[in-house]
Amino acid sequence: MSSDHRLGLRPATTEHTDKSLQVDGEIPSWLDGTLVRNGPGSFAVGDRRVNHWFDGLAMLRRFAIDDGEVRYTNRFLRSRQFRHVREHSRLRLREFGTDPQWRGLGRLRRFGTRVATDNASVDVVYLGGRHLAATETPRWTAYDPETLRTRGPREFDDEVGRAGPLAHVHYDPFREETVGVATRFGLRSEYLVYRVPDGNERREVLAHIPIHQPGYLHSFALTPNYIALLVPPLRTTPLALLRDRPFVESYRWQPERGMRIFVVDRESGELVTNARTAPCFVFHHVNAFEREGALHLDVAAFEDASVVDAFRLDAFDSSDFSPPGAELRRLQIGLASGHVVARTLHPGHVEFPTIHYARHNTRPYRYVYGVGTEERSPQGFSDRILKVDLKERSGQFQTSETWTEPNVYPGEPLFVPRESPQADGERGDDVAEDDGVLLSVVLDADAERSFLLVLDAATMAERARAVFSKPIPFDFHGQFYRTGERPTRSMA
Ligand SMILES: [Fe+2]
């Protein structure tokens, strides 16, 4: 029997409701709320499989933490795609890396059909008073945060319209608004930057940035006064997108174009800096801040876009899977000059980066958490949780502290501060930045099951684990919502 990372690709076959998990160790008494996570739960379409990890059918997972106990709920999102797959054993809509393979008349009908998927598996977003499963098409889906039952499509009728949004948005508690980005594909393609002030539902467009051949965007950077888009040279054209093939296969890596950086003023919506630097590929921004006339953008940077293909299921589902790694990199961009200086912050693989988001997003900060591999190992599937200290000593950053065990594969570690930033009212600067816990869903391949890990973020020592009886498929992103408080974001 296999006992390696591939257990994280095994489909979830049962939907559980409030299943009580065995807790080993002691969950801090202050940790009271729900961790909601999103990701693929099954890859099967009839007797075949989708091509790519990103194309699995969305499954929401909920870990309710209360008085030291943990209850687990999971529900597949009842999207049109999900229902079609279950009824007809075929995809209905185009996924990131898999096409529905239209034939005959279906091929003609395609032009009259909205083909973007509603299989929203990437993230969860609280917006306009609703809990939404989010993806990179306009077709987000509302769900019930208690039961995880699907409430129905949430399709926006506003200024952003049917542009393709990023599934990652930012929430800025200082300005009390959500900020997002979308790509409008067309003869004159453009990026749209939008904002949703608290209490509103409509997305107001703040800026239009024309782009001849749009680059693939997955996340972006926010500071108190600016929004920055890093546009990698993974580019497409509207014509390419019309062809009969999966979304991502319309993109081509064109390193000669370099990395474009657009900086937009959040007040005026004007493009204030348009810079270019060496090519790299970025899924995830870590954080950004302003200092002395420059923006500091911290990202998990891949050398190229080969990581996208690396997560095709035929590669991922092999015993010697070894995807390329991303290094933690800081890009310092002169706001007036557009001059870019790049610097490595950590010399090994770090992905699914998180920070003390509530207090330090858009601000200077010290700690990055993430999943990674052995330091300086350029490749490999993440098998540990890292904490990188960005405080410089003698011109060097601290090597990271890690949590790992043999044959474990952890997911995104979300930081939950002990002190609630909302209950504080103020920023609580006298509280240490790492005073809290990390929550990560970990596959224990030897035991053939997954557990929710609670780590002390200050020491990286285990506080507790809540053990499920089987492997839970690898997920992408999630948020922690404190009981009794307005839901807010734990990461971008
Ligand atoms: Fe992401």
C-alpha cells in the first residue's frame, strides 16, 4: 500500500457533519471559532480524471473549535459543474487545466454558453454579508457557514461585471474595505482594480489598467496607499482563450517580456509606477509595505511557470513527485524611479505563505509562515511548516524554525493571534507578533489519515492535534472566523 503524499489526492467519499475528532494535547482555551477551508475533494469524472490538481470538485471543510474540542464537517459545493459530473459523468464547463471535450453540436453551442466554471475551489471570501466560495471566474457560490450547504450562485451585477476576478482578495481593516483585482479579456484587455467598502455589496472600479496580452495573476499586493500587480510573463491573448482548450493552455511563458509591475494609487486610481524587472512566476504575495519612497513587495517567487504543469495530476500522482520550489523574495520598487531591487529573504522553498494578517498586512512585519522543504533544497513537495524571521542581524536574515515529522504533508498554516484585533479595538502593538497559533491540516501518510495541527507560533512546538480517521484531500486556502465576531480575513 502506498504511504506517501499521494494519499492527499484520494477522493473524499463521505460527507460528515460535526464529526467529533480525537484531540491529542491541549488546544488553547482562547481558541474559539471555525476554520473553513476550500480545495478539491474529488478528481473523478465518470471513469476518467481531470487533468490538474486545480480542477478537482470543490469541497468545503470546517473545523469548529470550541472549549478544547474539534468537530469536522465537509460538503462538496453543489455547483452546476458538480451536478453535471454526478449526473452525466462529464464536465460541463471549462476548468483551469481540463476541457469538457465538446463534440458535434455541443461544440457549436459552446459559443452561446457561458463556459466559465462555477466549481469554486480556491478560497473562501466574506463579502457583502455573505460567505462565498471563490474561484478565478465570475461564478462564485454562496454557502452556509454553519452547515457548509450550498446556498446558490453569487454572480455580481456591477461595474466589474463578468471580468475574471482573482480568488484572493485583501481586506483592509484600517480603511474598512475589501480590495480586489479582475482581468477583463477582450480586444482591449485590461486589469480592473476594485473596492467594496464595508456594508456594501457592489464592487466599485478604482482603476483600469490596459494590458495588451494579459499575464496570469493569482494574487496582488496592498499597502496603505497603493495596490501593486506583479504581471509575470505567462501571457495570453483573447484569441487564444477562444480556442478549444483548457484555460491555462492558452498561456505561454515569454521570459523576454520580464516581470511587469503596475502600482496604482488607492485614492486617485492613477497608475503611478510602471516598472519592469527580471522574469519570475508568482502565485502568492506574502505581504507589502511602504518605506522611504519605495514599495517592499514580498513574494514566493518561482524561477519560471513550470510549477503550473508540475501540478498536473499525472505528475503529482507519482511516487517521485518533485515540483519546483519558490523562494521568499523581496522586490523593492522606487515609486518615483520605478527602479527595482530584488533580494532573497529565505534560500529554500516556501509556499502558501501567511503572516499575522489582521495586524500586519500592508505594514512592516517580522514573521512569515508557510510550508516548505529542507532548506536550500530547490525542489520537492512541502513536508514541513516553516517560520522565517525577517529581522536582519549582521546583514543576514534568520534561518527558519520548522515543524516536521517523518512522512507528513502539511497545508497552508494560518496564523490566529491570541489577542483578537477586533476585541482590542486598537492595534495592540505591545503584543508580540507571533503570540498565537498556526492551524494547518496535515496528511500523516504513515498513519493514512489527516489531522488539524495546532502549533504555538512563537516556539513552533505542537500544542495539539485533532485527528480524523482518513486522509483529507489536500486543500488550497482557508480563513479562521472567531466566534461572536464579524468574519475577517486570516490571509490575503
Ligand atoms: Fe492561492
